[in-house]
Amino acid sequence: MTHRLVIANARLVDPATGRDERGSLLVEDDRIVRIGDDLQGDRTIDARGAVLAPGLVDLSVRVREPGDEHEGMLASELAAA
């Protein structure tokens, strides 16, 4: 069974292609299959005010191993990533 999700009204940012525009996209079975307007899906999320981008990296990770392990260990940070 195919699941179709529309994420609408988001700011779509893709540095690889130079895209930076407001728009909607259609996701089928965890893959983006179409970008545009008037998309139809089983469910729609209004992402107004949100940014959709291919990936973001948290550059301020602080791993406290060894010592202060309760602050965050390598295994817990990798699982969170």
C-alpha cells in the first residue's frame, strides 16, 4: 500500500541545486516524488514557517567520554544522530 504525504507551504532549500523558494512536495513511501502546487495525498502537513532541506548537521555536539558520561556518551549521541 502506497502512502502519499503532502508537505505544503514550506520554504524549500536545496544548496546543491540553488533552490530557495516557497512550495510543496509529495512524498510516497519515504521518497520525494514531486515538487509543485496542487499536490494530492492521503495526508497533508501545513509547514508554513518551516524550512525543508536535504540535511542539517548539529556542529555543536559535545561528547563527554571519558569523564562526565552522564552529559552524553558517544553511543547516545550516535543514536540521536
